[in-house]
Amino acid sequence: MNIFKFESPVMQFIGKVADFILLNLLTLVCSLPIITFGAAYTAKYYVSMKIVRGEEGTLFKAYFKAFKDNFKQATIIWIIQLWVLVLLAVDWLWIYNKGFKNVHEIYLLALALLTCFVIFITATIFPFIARFDMTIKEAFKGAAIFSFLYYIKLLLILALEIITIIACIWYASWLPAILLFGTTTAFYFMNLTLIKGFKKLEARIDTESAEEKSEQAEGESENEESKLGDTLVIRPDEHSIKGKFEAEKQTFKELTFKEKLTFIKDYYLLKIILSAAVAFFALWFIYDAFLTKKEMIYSGGLLFCTVSEEGREYLVDDFFDEMATNKRKQQVNLSEDLTMTLVEGQELKTDPSQDQLLFPMIVAGYYDYFLIDAKFIDHYIELDCFKDMTSFADMYGIPEEDRYVYVPEEEGDLSEADLTEKEISAIKLPEEVCEKIGVSSLSGEGVYLALIVNKKPDETDDAFMQHVFGD
């Protein structure tokens, strides 16, 4: 196999991926002062478009040369763009605070289109000045026209960037790998879009230049710059790979095996390591985030309760067998005691820090039911997120004294008639049911079952209750 030869497609691909990663990291570092973002972004595309076109050159040297050459013009353009972006951000912040429903749809649509257009111009104007010599006015004009002509591709690239951000939020632990993979992919497609568009533009420039030269005097210099309009000039290609590639290829053939290893180490080792790391994180993320990710059919939690191994198997595995439609993608869960109890002597106490974490988890939909120690039912029922269990209490013949009705302190003491009209927030499990499902309270005062309000279908709750109370 010759995949490790420097001219092989595999090594060329690895080299480009590694260069793109280095360019992204280099641009991030050079953009930290904020004001230098324009120059850093311009240099990034000056080098990347050369890489995609197959033109050779030293990455760092070419990057900092482009950074220096375009600094003044790119910085002025960036300051203008930054002010526009800040104004748009203020508009969106105003809409957010006012409420989207309170803003006219036409205004929202217009602002959304304007925002996309400004983002497209910001993304394309710096590659324009990286590729062409032009004035600031011409740069804005060229970027605007390009954004209109290629808005669909730019919109897809923007969507890829947004998906990357969303994935980073959903899978925060994988943020570096997702960010690196997502931004590098979007960066590659952006280069393809720019190069394709610029080729058409350059073909037009060459045509106009040829027509102009045919009309000029024969003594006019052959090195005259090509123009778009009055002043747009294509930068001359540098470090052409043609010829040099063949020379290096011939040199590589003449090297000994040891010299070839040294050559690969010096030129490709860093790129191979970076690309292998990216591939590893990408595959690991796909496995962790998708292949092993399962839909949670039903999930419960214990609050000052314990469950036996047999009981856990009954509440998890046996219930899963009844409910699962696709065992490879679904599961049932019962969390360990969520209270992180504080024990002082023989007295059980709740942990305020754990209480603060519990409610956001309930709101996020992590749990469908809780098994709660009767001693602490008053404490946890104040979360006010439990379903009315009246129908289940009637169905399974739960005595009145085992039906828990939550009454806020401000309502005071209620009569029996008033209590019967209130919703039942939890039901106390009979001893035989507790033995069946292997659940016991830490205080020994009994166990309450409470169902949590969420988006799960009622049929799932019905099936669970039947599983708990049925024969």
C-alpha cells in the first residue's frame, strides 16, 4: 500500500484537514483582541483558498504575511461590520425583552432577512479582499452581490454552524471535539463555495482584460493588472505546486527507507496526529451521542427510599419488557436515592443543595415518578409538579387516609368536604405492594408514589400503575 506516500490522496487529505484545524486555531488566537478579527479572518481565507486550490506554501509564513498586508483595510471593514452587528444584536435583544408575540411578523421577517444578509456579507467580504485588490466600497459591493448569488449555499453553511452550536450546548462534555469538527467542515464548504464563485468572476475578469488589451497599443506592458470595473485586480498566484510536486516526488523515490521515514516524520507527522485525533473524537462522539443514546420510556427516582435488586429488576427490566417497542433504542430507569441525605445521629434530614438541583431535573423531564418516604412527603410535594392521582386512588381502592392532598399554607385548614374536592397529589403504597416492588422507606413510615407532570402519554402512566398494582 502506498497510502503513506506524500503524493497519495490519503496523505493529501490528511494534510488539508490538519491545515484547516491549524488555521482555525491560529485565527482564534489572532482574533482574541477582537479588533484584529478582520485581519485574522482575511489571512485565514487567503491561506485556505490556496490549500483547496492545491497551491503550496508555508502555512504560518503565508498567514502572517496576509495578516500584515491586509491589516489596515480589513480592520476598517471589521469596525464597520461590528457596529452593524451590534445594532442588530440590540434589535434582537429588544424583541426578546418585549416578547416575540408582541412584535409584528413583517418586522420580524425583515429583521431576520437583514441579519442573514449582514452575516453573509461579513463572512464573504474578507475572502474578497484576501483574493482581490480592491477598495473598501468595491469590497462591500462584491460581497453583497456574491451573497445574493449564493445565498442558498451560504444559508446551508450558516445552518451547519448553528447546528454545531446547538450540538455543543446539548453535549457540553464534547464541546471541543464538536466545535473543531463542525467549524472545520463548515470552513471547508465555505472555501468550495468561494472558490467556485471566484472562478466565474476571474473568468469574466480575464475576458474583459483580453478585450481591453486588444484595444490598447502594442507597446503597453504585458504585466498590466486585470481589472473588474476600474480597480479590481487579481492577486498573482504564489508557490505553484506544478513542477515542484514532480521534483519532490522524484526526490522521494531516490531516498532510502530510513530517509523516507524521516521525510514523513518532518512533513506529515503533526498532520497525521491531528487528523487521527479529529477522527477519533468524531467517531467517539458519534458512538456516544447517537449509537448508545436511547430513548427513555419511563424513569423514576427514590427520595429517602431504598429498593432491592429484585424490586429494581421488576420496576425496570420487567416493565421495559412490557413497554418496549424497539429494545435497541429504548430503556427504563430507576435512579438511586436522589436526596444525598444528611444523617445526624439517627435523624434523617433533607439536603438543601440537592433540593436546588432536583427541580431543574424534573422540569427537564428526567423523571416520570418518585417514590417518597412518608416522613418527607410534605417537603417534596411543595415542588408542585405532580399529577392528579384521584382516578388511580379510586381504581386501586386506596383508603382516604392514604390519599395525600396538598394544601398550601395560605389556604389554612380546610373542611373534609373541601378536601374531597382537591386533587390527590400522591398515594401511599400498601405494604403488599411495597414488598412486591421491593421498596422501603428509610424512616420506616411508609412510601408514597407521585407521578410527575410531563409530556409522556397518559397510557404510559396507566401501564406503570397497572404494573405496580396488578397481579
